[in-house]
Amino acid sequence: MECYRRKKTGTARSSSRTLFECDKCEGVLCTDCSGLSASEIKVLQLQKRKLMYYCPQCISDVNNIRDLKKQIIELTTTKNSIEKEISLTTENEKQRTSIKDITPNEYKQEQAKQCNDYQLMMLEIENTYLKKLIEESSDKNNILKQNNQLLLERMNYKQAIISGKPKPYSGYKVDTATKQNVEMAKTYANTVISPREGEKFINTVKDTKHRIPENCKHSHNSNTDSTIYGHGEKLESSIQGFRLIEKQK
């Protein structure tokens, strides 16, 4: 056996008789051409070894493969970027074509429809909430009226006892009226809107204002804008007025 590197270059045979085989290509190299140190040569001379030996040519081939992989990755990235640009360009062309097919009147009608739909949505939210406030306010007024009536009857009852006149009503009626009044008070307590819920609803309306369609975002002097932006303020003032009435009562 002869060192393939010396045979290839025509160099004289090495005085060293130790030869190694590359674990990859099985090419034979001498000690001088292997590029190994004395300690590494001793390790390779062991009958059982865990280390692998690759000749310089195989190492060069591996490095070339790494460079090729790197180039492939770069080319793939460039290809994907170009394909993305082509896709965006194609989509833009489709949109331009579709816009050209739409007449100016159709475009204006679509804008008006979006704006009207938004206004209707805001009005529906406002009306629903205000109706609930009115209903609950009416329920509480009825409870207050019954409370006042009950107090008045109790005063008349006491006056009748003091003066010796006939009693205006029996004790059973008093108990029944009291029980009914308590049940109505419980019903009102379960349906009344808490301040936290009111604030939450106001914030919901204010958040909705930020999602106004682009075609509805005109100057603050326009009728459309003042109509849309007025809903939140109307609701807030209504709720504050309702709370003021509650405090006075």
C-alpha cells in the first residue's frame, strides 16, 4: 500500500511505515501526510477507537457541501421574496381592475350604505339602553309611591286608634301590602343598572366610535359626524341625569 497523496504528487516514499485509511473514502495516507500529531497517531493505532479520521480531501469536500447548502438557503429565501412580490403585484392589479369596473355612483352608494348602517347601529344601542333606564325608573317610582301610600295609611291607622275612630284597614291588608312592597323592591334590585354597568356601557359606546367607517369620518361641522359622535354624550348625560334623580329621591 502506498500513500495516495505522495503517489499523486510524485513525492518520494515516506520513511515512515505507518499508514492510515480515511474512515470516509478509505484512502491510504502516511504519517507525514496525515497532519496528525504524535498523540493523535497513538490514538488511531489503538485496536478499539471511538475517533474517526477524515483525510484532508474529505474535509474539503464537506466544507464545499456546507457552502452549497448556504447558497441554496440564500437562493430559496430570494425566490420566496420574489414570489411574494409577484403575488402582491397580481393582487393589486386585480383590485385596480375591480375598482375600474365600479361606477362612481355605485361607489358613492356603497359609502352611504356603510355610513347609514353605522348610524342605525348606534341609534339601536342608544334606544335599547335608554328604554331600559326608563322602565327601571318607572318601576322605582311605583315602589316609592306605594311606600308613601303605606306610610300614609299607617299614620291614618295610628290617628284612628288615638281618636277612637274606626280603623281604616285591617292588619292583614297591612301585612299583605308590606309583603308585596318587599317583593317589588327585590324585583327592582335585581333589574336596576349598577353604576359600574352604566360606565361599562358608556365605554362600549365610546370604543364603538373609534370603529367608524372611513367614509363616515368627516369634519366635526358636518351633520353626519355630529350625529354619530353625539350618541356617546347623549347616553352619558342621560345616565348622569338618571343618577341625579335617584339621589334626590
